[in-house]
Amino acid sequence: MTTKLFRQDIKVINVGLARFYEDLKYQRAKVTKVDWRPPAGGNLKLIQLLSKAESEEVANANKIAVKKIVTSSPKLIDIKRARDVIGVLRGNMTLLHSGPPIEWERMSGPTKGGVIGAAIFEGWASDARQAEELAKSGQIRFETCHDNSAVGPMAGIISPSMSVYVVKNEENGNIAFSNLNEGVGRVLRYGAYDEEVQTRLKFMEDVLSPLLKAALIITGPLDLKNIMAQSLQMGDELHTRNVASSLLLLKELGPSMVNTDFSKSDISASIDFIVKNQLFFLNIAMAAGKSIMDAANGIRASSVITALTRNGTDFGVRVSALKDKWFTAPAPIPKTLFFPGYKEEDANPDIGDSAIMETNGFGAFASAASPAVVQVVGGDVKEALRNTIKMSEICLIKDKSFPIPQNNFEGIPRAIDLRRIIETGTAPIINTGVANKKPGMGTVGFGILDAPMGAFIRAFEEYASTL
Amino acid sequence: MTTKLFRQDIKVINVGLARFYEDLKYQRAKVTKVDWRPPAGGNLKLIQLLSKAESEEVANANKIAVKKIVTSSPKLIDIKRARDVIGVLRGNMTLLHSGPPIEWERMSGPTKGGVIGAAIFEGWASDARQAEELAKSGQIRFETCHDNSAVGPMAGIISPSMSVYVVKNEENGNIAFSNLNEGVGRVLRYGAYDEEVQTRLKFMEDVLSPLLKAALIITGPLDLKNIMAQSLQMGDELHTRNVASSLLLLKELGPSMVNTDFSKSDISASIDFIVKNQLFFLNIAMAAGKSIMDAANGIRASSVITALTRNGTDFGVRVSALKDKWFTAPAPIPKTLFFPGYKEEDANPDIGDSAIMETNGFGAFASAASPAVVQVVGGDVKEALRNTIKMSEICLIKDKSFPIPQNNFEGIPRAIDLRRIIETGTAPIINTGVANKKPGMGTVGFGILDAPMGAFIRAFEEYASTL
């Protein structure tokens, strides 16, 4: 009998606790793993809402959202002054910031630093003390980037005189904006605001932006989907690694930059600025991501996540069906690899609109494309692949337009489904830059984190109530 | 008894035929595979010579060769006219060609085409017929690139007026040269020679080369090891894929190119030429590889392969201990993905010095870094990894200076050991461009091939006789 049993082809299905599976696998048994946990952590209310949300109405709505996402092919069409294209910046002393809405008092150090730096840059204040008083007095109006078709990394401060990329989602007709990337270290978006920062911002406004604008006119609109897909083949995940994409941008614009009327020294300085900044393309990718997610936003009954973002204090989530409504939870502190001289206590909670990259299937979702990024925070190649596979469990599709060579050319996981987050208890993973928590400082490292579940649960409860 | 047997932890060691291993593995048995084949295919003479070659003398000699290879850090220091740096080109009507030595009569179509094009370019002949007669008459002297510290891809024709990269192996003190890459299609190195080819060569001599030379003076010597290591992180294998390395070169030289005295239109045209040629960096990488392998060549008793190269008719091999002696076998036709409009009958046998990349651990040896390349010839990601692992079986080291992310950051296999080729019967794999077999045509596709064993067997027999 035993003999017969062992001669048979034994197949085991392991449901639930992985321990048994691991044991059987170790013994080379044929075992299939069903990674079962009680849905929604066994929360009966959520389980009920989940069953309500498994409807044809939702499936159809999500089909529309998915179609918006995969058919979008954003183009970089122009570079303009923010005040000329973003309505709210035409008024007096208004600034955009990253993440969900927040008042001066609750702003984190790097956001405050960004506000101070922008107030000085705009000439509203002549030093940090004056700028701070101005902000405290309530004279500066704060608006989110996201509510104004824009995205900004880290503090995400966009002031009226700053230039912004203009990205058009031609398939949907909408426009999105982002500011230009300054590099890493003592830079405005990480809360630094001193003379070094101001001089760099002035160069970006006086030379870099108009030069890129002129080059763009010569080259014509840039196909961003093409650049982004190529860069995934070249080790970028397009959030914390934009090495290839930045060079591919130079490939497209370099010859035209030389052909503008700008002086050779301006052209050389601008090319130098781009090649020395391995995140230069990030803001363009973000604007592309925003233009795609805005197209998928506001679809009745769709459970697709259309924004993940942080203001350094709160983590904010948007779901398509609920359009512009924010659902928040406290922003966690990322697991960080610190630059020399910095430590845990220096790190600000998670900050920036750059999680629009994960919202679109890049960043940590595309980890497998970029093992170097996971390595930075102590992971290995397998963890990189694991992160991508894990994220595919909460996404509706794998987008073949963005294949990852190291994942056998499978597409990136896209269209995050709020229902799957609730059901599996798996939160989106985010790769991110980490700011010093004090204003006026800068970058302290790069990290990784799980988005906080609280925001998704609140979003889901309200979402389910509308079905 | 049977029960007890099955309750025991059965471990199987499978020696030899893989079929049994595969069966046991399919049954999830604990089985270790010893991929045993009789060494040297059971050839008793070779087995005897192999045992002679497993000596301390050889081990010590190979240690020296390995040290030469891993400590070499080639720098691009200049661009000069070939006749000013390569002695044999100072004489009347001399041309360098790729691969081992060959006379006009035995030259393949693309090599003949390259000779014709170079003769026209140099003004020795005014058309193809004249050039051909000149070559037939014996008035053109042919020398190999390899014998003159140079390497040239495909036909590898270097004529006196052409510019060459000057790469210095500072650790060893030697210099290596290569010509500039023209792009793909109707180009001289694939045997095309018409007006389009001549105009491009003229632009390269009149504008591109002097401009790059001037930029290099501003930037200073370029650390090629650094660029090559970075490019492996970005999907290049540095033989048939040089997408990232070419952009990384532009990153280093772009700002300086703008700062030269050249006109904006020359600068723009040159940047445009570089960004549109995804193989632009290949020739620089080849010169780097040549400078490394020449340093490791001529070490008494060393069994390290110091050149793999092809002239379109013969495949040639050099082994360190035997210095400049060539061992040849007929060049095979690569397994090719043809460009639209071409087929098997159009393909010339394997051609070019570019297998210096495989000789150095790049190309097919670094396949794992570049799954896109294997995909081109019908392979998948696993095959890419398999090729790298297979090549590590015939190499002495894995060089940590060139980690492959997709292989868990293991180094590329380097320092090919002739003994291991003979013992295992595993020939080096080579990624390659494929030329039209007729002169005057151009590129027909990209392919992959196993180097022919005959050349290695002949080399080994002579090598062993010197021990």
C-alpha cells in the first residue's frame, strides 16, 4: 500500500500557511502553493463590501479605465512658465505643493523649506525668516499639484515663474505639467533654499528651460512612451533610476539644442547639466504618468487607483470612481540607504508626487527591470523580481507595451485595483528619494516603503458605498 | 524494504548522459548532475596532451595572464590619422584587414568590397574596376589589423588616411587602435563602397574625427573600463548591442564637443551621427579589448586565448604562449536573423576582429546582461543566462569589475582557457553582425555562432608540444 502510494505521482495543493509548502518543496514533492489568507484580513465588513464590488458594473468600468491607461501615449509638446498654463498661479502669491492638501502648520520640514525657497525665488521675501512669516501669516495660498493637472517630486513646489513641461495625452486630449529636475543634494524639492539653490533655479529659468523649449520646437513633440519603454530595457525603473531615460532624452534633443540660437557656452552648460543629473528625465516621466492617470480618473464605479502621493506628512490616495477626493493616512518613513553622514533620525516621512510612477506601473512595480535599485536598499535580484510579481497581484493587467527583459519580457503590472489591495492586504510598494526632515537641508538617501493600508481602507469603504 | 527505501532521503548523482538526470528531476528526485563527457571527446592523443598541460608551470603562467587582464584599465587618449601611428601604413598602398592573414584571391566578398572602397577613398583608384585590378596586380599590400596593434569590425579595412582611436593600456604601457564606426547598412566594413559610403567616410574624416579629437583634449582621457561596466548594467553586451555605451560616450564628450571651435552645424551633425548609430561605441570597446589582450599575449606556457578573429574566409585563434602565431579553420556562417529582403544564401561566413569582445568576456560571454540580443536570434532570457554560464566553464575567472545584474551581479567570464575548450569540447560563442557575401552590398542581419573547434585543436596541439 505504502509502496503503491509512493509509486503514484503525488501532487499536493497547499492552501494557507506557506510553512507546509516550503517543507514539501524542500522534499521535492510536487506541490502547488495557494497563498491563501482570509480576504481583507478576515474583516467581515470589508469582506461584505468586497463581494458587493465584484460586479459586472465594476468590471466594465475598470475595462474603460484600463483602456484609457494602455492607449495613452503622452507627448512632450512644450515648456512654458507655470503662471501661463496653470490657472491658480496667476493669482497673487500662490504655490503648488506635492501630495494631498495641507496647511503651513502641518507641513513637514522639506515642504516648508521648499516654500521658503520659492518665496525667495519669486522675490516675495528676501530671506528665510521673512518667507516663513509670510507663510505663517496666511498670505501665501497653497494648492496641490495634483488638483491642478501637475505633479512635482518631493516637496513639489511649483511657483508662478518656474518653467514646466507640458505633456499632452493626445488620445484623451488632456494636458499635464511638471517642473524641471534640479539634481540631487541641496535642491529646492528636498527643502534646501540657500544661494546655491537659488543660483541653480535661476540658471534653469534663464538658460536651460528656454533652450530646451527651443530645441523641442526643432525636434518636434517627443514620444515619451517610446523613451520610457526603451529605458526599461536599459536598467531604469523610471522613479529612482532615470539614467538611461535621461540619456535617451539627450539623444532626442541634443542635436537640436546645438542648432538653437543659444550661445555655445549656454548649450554646453545645459548638456552638462542634463548628463550630470541621473534623475533629469524623472519629472517628464511623472508628467506623462499624470496625463495618463488623469485620463483614467473619474470613471463611475472604477476601482482603479489614479493617484498615490505624499506631502511629507500625509499619504494620499485617489480612486477613479471618486475622482478628486483624497483619502489619507500618515506618511511612513521609508526603509532608507542613507548617504554618508545621515541616519534614521534625519529622515522625513515619505514625500512627493513621484509615486505617480508606481501608480502607472513603474518604480517599485517595475523593480525587475532595475535590480540595481533594490540592491541600494539591501535587496537582491530575486527581491527585485519578487516585488514586480507581488505588485502584479494587485494590478488588473500586464502592459506588453513596457516589457521587462529580466522578467522574460512580461509587461509591467499596471492599473492598480483598490479591491485587490483590500482583498490581499498587499499595499503598493514605492521606491523613493528621502529628504532631511529639517527645512534647508536636502537629500539624505534613497529608500523603499509599503504605502499605508489605512488610506486604502478608507477609500474602499467610501468607494463601496457608492456602488 | 521498498517502503524503507522510499522513506529514506534518496539522493542520486547522475554522471554522463543528461537524459537520466532530466527524468529524475522531472520526478522531483534529489539529483545532482555531473555533466560528464569523456574529456576531449575521448581523443586519446588530446587527453594525453591535456594531462601534460595541467601543470604548475601553466597555472602560474595563466595567473600572470589573468592579472594582466583584470588590472588593465584602458583609456581613450587620442584620435589620430592611421598612417601617423601605424608603421606599415606609412609605406605605399598598404591596407589593414580583419582576421588572420589572407591574400586577395581568397578574400570574401565583403573584404574585397572594403578593399575596393578604401582604394577609392585613398584616391588609388577612381572606380571599383580599377581598384579591383590594382588589388589583383599585387600592388596593394595587405596586413592584418591584429598584427599591427589594431582591430577593425567586419572587413576591418583601415587605410592610411582614416582616423583611428588611440587607446592606452596604462598598466601595461601598450597602445591599441581601431577605426571609427560608420553605422549599419551600406557601409565600408560590410563591403559597400559606393558614393553614399565615400561621402560618409569623408564626413567622418573632415568633421567627426577632428571634432572628437578636439573634444577629447578638453575632456581628457576617457576611462573606458568605467563606461563598459556601466553599459553592462544598461543592457549592452558591448558587441552587437552598444546602445548604452554610445550614449555614455556622448555623456562624457557631449559638453566638450560643444565647447570646441567647430561650427554649430558640424557639432550638431556629429552628435546626430553618434546618437543615430547604436554601435558607435563598439570600435572603442574593441580597441580597449585589444589593448588588454595584447598585454596578456606572449606569456610563456599560458593557455589563455588572446585573439578570436575572422577575415570572412578563415577563423583565427591566438594563444598567449604562442604569441603572434595564428591557428585557423574555415569561418562558419552564423545563425542569423536577417533584415527584411535577405536570406541564408546572402550571408557571408563569419567576419571581423569584433570577436575581441568575446575574447575579453563581453558579447556572447556577457549574454545574460543583454537578453534583447539573444531574443534577436530566437532565444529567450534563460538562453541568455545559459550562454554566460556555459562560457564561464571555459574561462579562468569571473571578473567582479564587470558585474551582470541579471546574473545576481556575478562578474563576466574572462580569460578563456584553451585547455578547457579542448577538455569540454565547448567552443566560444560569438555574437556578430552578418555581411552580404557579395562585395558592394552591406549588412544582411545579426547572428550568433560557435567558433570552429578545428582552430582550437590545432592551437592546442602546438601549444602542448612547447610545454
